[in-house]
Amino acid sequence: MRQMTAIELRDFLATGVSTVKIDVREDVELEFGVMEDSIHIPMQSVPNKLNELEQHKNDTIVLICRSGRRSDQIGIFLEQMGFTDVINLVGGMNAWATDVDSSMTVY
């Protein structure tokens, strides 16, 4: 799994690369801001959504949470399930809000 800072991910996404962004935060956390075009699947729901995610097994998947810890755990899980290109947003949405999009709230 690749680990990218908010700045690295911003620059990576700016290249136009196709990604599937999965936000693993809880519903109540979304009020603080969401990344454009992200799919919301709370962490605890990911194992039950594997059939739906199967179509993205070889796509570049960017995992997002508040601080980067939950998304890192889900990244390890997805790699164990055979997903081949997983990126964890280091520092999560808090880093994104601080370094990339100040319209979002750090919480």
C-alpha cells in the first residue's frame, strides 16, 4: 500500500489519474467535509461491501478517514483481499483540510 500526504495526493489527483476514492468515516463525520467524487462506506461496512468493490480490484483506490489510521487498516484488509493498487491518505481529512482545502473543518 502506498502512503501519500495530502499534498502528494492532491498533486497525484491533478495528473488526471483515474481513482476510486473511498471514505471510511462514520456518517456523522461527513458534515466536516468530503472529498469530491468519494464513495462513503463506513469502516465496519467494508467487509460486507466486498462484492460491490470487486469491480475495482485492479483500480487505484484512495482510502480516506479522519486521521489516516482507519483507512490504513482498511487498506491492509483490501490488499489481503487481492486489491492491487491501494493508497492511504496520511493524516486523513484533517491533513486535507489543513494542507489542501481550508473550506473543510479540522476535527
